Amino acid sequence: MAATAQLEMRLAIFRNESSSHEIDSGGAPVRSTLPKSGSDNSTRWLATLLVSFVAILIWSGYAPADRFIWILEASPAAIYAAVLLALYPRVRLTMLVYGLIWLHAAVLLVGAHWTYAEVPIFDWLQDEYGLARNYYDRVGHVFQGLVPAMIAREVFIRADVVRGPVWLYSMVCCVVLAISAFYELAEWWIAVASGSAADAFLATQGDVWDTQWDMFLALSGAAVVQPLLGPWHDRQLVALGRQHQAVT
């Protein structure tokens, strides 16, 4: 009960709405009427996400355009799944974050199957509208920003790492930019180690500013997703806290 009340107060501070909460005689915030999340329903959704992820993984790994590139591109999705399975049920995230992780994994696996520079529908868009390149890799880097941003946001709020909305927003953006920069360094190291075999993995498509674009798009994804999904995320965090309190 106290942990849930503390979480509600913390989220109220992040939303700058602490003055709107009623306070009881003991100084603790009165529970709001935010909806509860059913654990059974959440478990069914998680099972659906897991089964569909495995199906997409199998499809992605069947006759990919380049097996070496597939291994490189699909690895982050497999790591996502392994970490989440290892942590569950000791650490449960919000359904919003689980859904975003699933979506990011799907984006990664689609790119892994065809390579990011040759995803068919984006090839069609390139030909139809005379675009300079296949832009699927740009989509991938937006997701590389917005999904880790929501994961970092959840960790920071639940662990009480930072206080106040400005610090939360700024630190999440910093984490995402650090992840994106490290990924670019990893691409460089892999390219040096494997030579021309990693050309499709880099997917620069002749753009000398590709690395800078990748980091900018990841940062943009993090900057936009926080105000866009933040209120929804806050409600799910409170509901998850209540669910945990009811179990314990």
C-alpha cells in the first residue's frame, strides 16, 4: 500500500499535478480511480506476444537474403527475448513497454530477413516516388530510440533514479543517445573485423552522413515518444504497482 502510494505521488510530481491529489489525515495521497490491470489478461497478452515473436523469428530465419547479416540483425531481438524471459516473473514491466519491445523486435526481424537496404515495400516506395534510398533503416533507427526510451523511463521511475520531469526527460534522451552511439561503434568494429561481408549490415547506401542520421533519428524517437506516451505509461505504472501490491 505504501509503495503504491509513493509511486502515485512520484508520478504526480512527474506530471506536475501533485497539487490535484487529495491528501488524507496521515499525509498520504488518496488513491485515484485509475483502472486496475487484470493479471490473467496481462498473462494472456504476454503469451500472445511471445508466440507471435517466435513465429516472426522462424519466418525471418527461413531463407534470409544473407545468413551472416541475419545473425547480426536478429541478435538484438533474441537478446530482448532472452532477458525478458530470464527476468519474468520476478520483474514485470508494463504492457505498454512489452508491446513496444515486441514491435521493435518485429522491425529488427523484418530488416534481418531482407537486409535493411532491400525491404521490398520500401524498395517500391523508392521507385514509385523517386526517393534517394530505401528508408527502412531510418525506420529502424527511430525505433532504436523510442523503445529504449520507454524502457529507460520505466526503470528510472520505478527505481527512483531521478526526480522531476526535466531530469527524467533529459536523462532518458542521454541514455538513448549513448545506446545509439555504442551501436554505431559496434557496426564499425564488425565492419573492420568482417570486411566487405558487413556492407549490407552497415546499410549506408552511399550516404556519408548515415551514422549521424542514425543517431539523430534515435534521439528524435526518444524526444517525441516521452510526451506522447508518457501519460499512458504513468497510468500503467500505477496499475502495475497496485497489482503487485495485491499479490504481495
